Amino acid sequence: MLVMQRINGGAFRFALFRQFYAIFFLLVLVPSILASLLVYFHIVGIIEREVNRSSGIVIGHYTSETDKLIESLQNDMIKLLNYPGLDRFIRSQDTMPAFERDSTLLGLHDSLAPILENELVSSVYLYFPHEGIVIDSRNGHFPEQMFFDYTHVMTDLAPSQREAMFAGRKMMALTGPLTIEEHKLLSRQVLTTGRYISAAISYPFNSNSPSVYLVAAINLEKLKEQITIPEEHLIDAAIMNKDGEVIAYTGRHELEGEDLLEAYRADNKELSNLTMDGIDYSLKFDHSARNDWIYVALADSKQIRQSSDWIKLGSAAFLIFFLVAGAVVSYYLSRRMYMPIRHITTELSEGRPVSSSSDRPDSGNEYDLIKQWSRLLVQEHKGMSNLIEGITPTIHEHFLEKVLSGELKDELAVEYYAKEIDLDRRLNGRLAVLGVDIQYREPEKGALTETDKSFYMVDLKNDLTRALDHEVWFCLVRKDLLACIVHLSEHEEEALQAAETVRLVLTDKLDRYHSAVGVGRAVEGVWRLSESYRHALYVLGLRRLRDDVELCVDQSEGEERAAQDSFLPAQAVNQMLNMYKSGQRDQMLEAVCEWLDSRIRDDMPAVQIKQLCVDILNTWLRATGVDNKQDYSLERNALLFKQLNECATAGDLYRFLERAHAELFASTPQEPLPQRFETVLDKIDMHYGSELSIEQFAKEMNMSVGHFSRSFKEAVGEKYMDYLLRRRLDEAKRLLLGTDLKIDDIALRVGYLSRNSFIKAFRKNEGVTPGKYRESSKP
């Protein structure tokens, strides 16, 4: 009986093993085999195509570069043949005096130098066949016989072939490779030797019996360097002419030009295969656009397929490994098949804590226990789901805050995280950010708590959700900035319509807070919301000091606001300090209010007006700190700047300045001017348009000019001439803005006898001319 059980058990385990192995074979091995075959053939094809493509691109590049050099050489040679001295030498060299002839020959020799700058050229010479003269770029001019017998010996050409080379009309005629030697005179000892191609142009260009030939020797070693492909060790390059003669070759093996030419003619002159010296080459041809040269790229097919051979070997090892691993895994699973239910039951009963012992499943078989544990897990899941649902809005706002700040702006990252928090609806649609800037009003009794602000914000979100026709997401970026992300369709005006709806909702809540709405540009996709958010912040920065809810839009769509300086000019700072020193504290506050009135009338943004007020407040603090009549209080100053920042309307700003003025200058009573200097100031204010000299006042007060000047500065806070100039310019600015008087008339009224002196003084103190000042202040 025991033996039968073991036999049945072994048969069952073997059946399980076959079942698991069959599943493994079908689901893993078969796809692996197919994938290996596909990868092998696909990779081989990619490698071959890439090599062919690279060969075509590389050989095309070097063809173009070499043709450019040949073309540049041709242009330089033609330019030289157009040299006026050459034509004059041809026509009259027989009648030319000896010294003029030598000078002309020297000039022609010097004109050959630019051609030597070409990378391929080693030497160049002019050959006059009728005169039997050769002008060489290296050694000067020679008789024809001496040049070709010693200096430029073409060993591959017989004299008849050399004469044929210089017969008839030539236009960039290229010879085959020639061995050219330079011999020592008389002894014929070889000094230098090399392989060259001669490029010849005759002159006159259209004459069949030219008077001169310009010949450039192209160094084959430099040509070989030109076509060498340094980055591609698998690809060699060669140049052959139409006769199959190899001109240059960068490879290490022998190359037969006839075989290359036959392959070129047999395979449509583009792509071919060729076996030479037991090596299989893949060939790519490219014909020169300038001459009859054919550029060839040769790739070693065996080296190309070396990577694919390694892939084939790796694929075989990979499959063998999977065969063995599949057998081991199948055997292991078949042995443990009968244990999972018991194992799961044990893990659930021993590894999971429960809230009370009455909730623990403890009856029934293992299958019943698994079902009871499953129901318990479902209940726990429901509780966790309710908890997550409660914090979902906070998670959404945290995610949107990262998107708006630009921390998340990659499309894939945004889609991934949005899907994780179930916010992947309409990620690709048109959206716009409406920035709502909120400044809470302090209640008349008590203080506004953070809880009150939270309730106000929840109420605002609910009202906006009901009022807007579009789907909207909210994100409280800061305590005073709410971002409303509105989903739009294709209509361009939808963002403005939604912003107008938000403005109407905020208008009903002006008793709770001041606010403004900044309209960001519409963008495509959630990942670009940071652009719309930044634009909304930008237009919010242009908000003005208004009592109602302002709708801030892009100024580029309407009339641009004139740029204004948001900082207090140094002249105004000095003026306030002088007023403080002279005891004119109330006049200082009035001047500040006049400055702010002009800025508010010009629709200066609130941010710039507040910056101007910061400068004013700093000037006041500086003034009170100079005379040490008040103790410095960091807490008081910080509170003043905080109150300034909380001002939302022009009225709030004026009330703050009055409070700050009263607080800062309460303990610094005004010191009246001496009676005699009050008389001087009154006279200046009444007669600023007349000639008021310092000598006149000094004489009236029985003082010297120096003593009067020092006493006036101590009493008034600024020099006599500075005070008189400021009084005249203040009146001039009033007349420029309030009247249509000519500048000449205004100059006379404020005490200037000439127009030029008035304009010079005005521009020095105000930075602009009176005319530009009047124009810039017009609406």
C-alpha cells in the first residue's frame, strides 16, 4: 500500500512537472527563441544598413570636401591666369626690355604663391610652350628643357606623351598618377621624388593653341590624407578615375582598379560587393561633380558581421540557460504545489494583526479560513479607501503646486504622478491659470484667525465651483494666493469669461477681503501649467490700487502702460531730508501725498507704488535716526513695513502714511525758522521770477555773503541757490503741465533770461528737457 502511494505520488509530481514545463516552454522558451531569432536578424540588418548608410554619408562628405578643394584650386588658377601682367608678357615679351622682362617674370613667380595655400597642392608652374620658358613656384624660371630634365622630371611619361599633355585647350585637365623627380644639375642625382597628379589650365581659355599652361601638382599623399576616415576603422576610402586607375587608397590591402571599375559599372554605380585577396568588401560609390573621379567606400563585411556572430553565440547560450532554468523551476514548483493553501492560511492567521480577538477567523477548513480572512481584508480596504478619499484634495493640491512651481514639467512624469493620485483626466486639454490674490480685511472687533481664513477659503472654492461652467482645479499656493486651473475648449475668449465670473464672485465678498484676478495664458497640457502660472503672477504684479476687484490681463493685447520709475529719486530724498531739518514736517507729508496722487493717476502698478512707499518710509526712518531724537526700534519698524505691505487700496495707503508720519514725528516737534529767514523764504516764494542775488539778501541782513550762506543752510536745511533753483523748477513744472505757455515764456516767468540756460538747468535736475517732460506727462 505504501509502495502504491509512493508510485502514485511520484507519477503525480512527474505530471505536474510536465505541465509546468510545457507552460514554461510555451510562455517563455518559444517567445525567447522567436525573440532571439528576431533580434539576431534584425540586429544584423541594422548593422549592415547602418554601415551602408554611414559609408554613403562619409564618402559623400569627403567627396564634397575634396571637390571643394579642387574647385577652390581651379578658381585660384583661373584668377591667376587673369593676372594683367601675364597677358602683357605674352603679347610683348619679345620687345620688352630686359629689366622689365625680369620684373614681370618675378611678378608672375610671386603670383603663384596663393595657389600653394591649397591643402592638396605641392608645387605649381607656368609653361610657355612657344617661348620655351617655365616659371616654377619653388625655383624661379627655367628654360623648358632644363625644367623637365632636372627640376620636374615626369619619369612615367615619354617626351611624346609629355608633349601631348601640353597640346590643345585645357580646362582643369587631370592626369593620372605620375612619379615626379627632382634631379641635381649635371650629376642627375635624385634629390626628391613623389607621386602627383597634374591639373592643367590653358590660356587663353578658348584657344586651341594656348600661349601658356598653368599646371598644379596635386600630392597624392595629401589627397590620401584628405579622404582618410579617422573615426571609421571598419571603412576604407579610395579614388579612381574613369579608366579604373586607383588614384588614392587608404586601406592596407592591395586594391585592383579594374575590379572596382567592373563592380561600379555592374551594380548601378551605387552599392556593390567585391571579394579581393580573400576579403569580402561592401562597396559604396559616389561620382565627383567636378571631374571624372569616382570615390569609393570599402567596408570589411567580416568585421561588420563580427558583432552579429557574438549575438548569435550569446542567443544560443541564453536559450540553453533557459532550458536548464525552466527544468529546475518546473521541478521546484511541482514539489511545492500541494503546500500553498496551507502556507497562505498560516501566513494570514499568524502574520496579520486584528483589532480584537472576536474578529479573528478561527473555524472551518483552510479554504473557509481564507475566505474569512479575505472578507476582513476587504473591510480594512474600505476603511483605508475612505481615509484616502478624505485626504485626496490635499494630495491633489500638493501635486498641482509642484506643477505650477515648475518642479514637475516633464510630460511623462506629470502623467505618471497624475495617474498615481487619480488626477489623469484631461491632462492634454487646453488649460489656463487664474491667479486670485487675496488680502484679508481685519474685522472691527477682534482679530481674523487662521480658522476664519480657512473657512473663507472653503466658501470661496465652493462658490467658484458652482459659478464656473468649466471644470476647475484649485491650488492654494500661498495663504494669500489661490490658483484656479480652468479647463477650456478651443475658444480663445473662454479664459477671460471664466476670469470675469471669478471677479463677480469676489465682488460679493469685498467685505471679507480685497482681491484681484490675474489671467494666465492658455496652454496645452498640465505639464505646461507653470508657464500660465508665471504669466498670471506677472499680470497680478501689474494690479493697481483700486477699491473694486481688478481683472489683470496681458498688456500686450491692449495698450501698454507707460514705464515709470518705482524708486524715489535722489532729489526727492534730499528734499524730504531738507524739509525735516527745516521743520517742515507737514509739508513733507503733503509732498508725499502729491507724489502718490500723480502715480495713482498714471495707473502705476500697486507693486511699484508700494516700492515707492518703502523708499519714503526708509527716508523717514533715516531722517529720524540722524538726529538721534528717537530710539531705534526694530519691532516698530518691522510692524510699519508689515502694515505697508497689507495696504490694498489707495485709501489704505494714505491712512498708513498719516499714521506712520504721526508715529515717527510725534516726538520731534517742529522747530520754527528764525523770523528773518522766514522773511527771506517768503520773498523768494513771491519773487522767484525776479533777479534775487545772495548779495542782496546778505546786505539787507547786514551779513557777509559767506555768513549768510551758512546761516541760511543751517536754518532751512539746504543751500540758498539750491532752494531758489528748486522753487523755480517746481513752478516751471506746474506751468508745463497746467498751461500751454511756450517754453520761452515759462523761462522768463521763473527767472531765466534765456531759453538755453532754463533748459540746461531743467535737464540737469530732472533728467529730461522741459519739452519731453511735458510730452511724457500727457495722457
